Amino acid sequence: MSASTACGDWLIDQFSTQWLTRSRPTLASAEVAAIVLGGVEIDISVKKDDAQVADFYYLGRAFAEGATQKSLLDGEGSVLPVVEMTPRWRNPIDMALFDYFQPVLTV
């Protein structure tokens, strides 16, 4: 997987996730600005890994908070802009689903 398509996404807790846009959008891009300014809510579906081609799980509708301009290096050393944000759900995702994607070891 190249840096331009690599994901840096993860669940933070039952109410939020950390999300990176695909490469090249910036905070000034129309699609990102619409999400960040609250004009668009996003529906989030996820899969655990690429081996699970058909297993997507709908986590719900979210709104974005805390967008920050970031950058990634591609395989050739070029800098690619991305935007990192924290989508938050109005209702928590089910704990079993959270644990499936973010397993917690207990002793």
C-alpha cells in the first residue's frame, strides 16, 4: 500500500475516531471545508483489514471536530497533504463492535 492511500485511522473511544483524508485535500478543499464547518455529516463504515473485502460495519453518522493540516511522505519522498480530524458520533458505538476493532487485553 502506498503512502498516498495508507490510512491512519483508529477508534479513540465509543464516541470518536481519528481519521485522515485521502492524500492531497487540504483544509481549503471544498469537500474538507464542508465537513469541518459542519455543513456535512459523514456516515462511517469500517472494515478491520484489507483481507476482509466484504465485511464492512456501519458505525453511524458523525460530525467532525479538530481538523488539522498534516502531511505524509510518499514512496518517492514527495510530501502529500492530508487533513486529520476527529469525527464524533452522537450516540456511542456498541462496546462489542468497539472491542472488535480496538481489542483491549485484560488480566
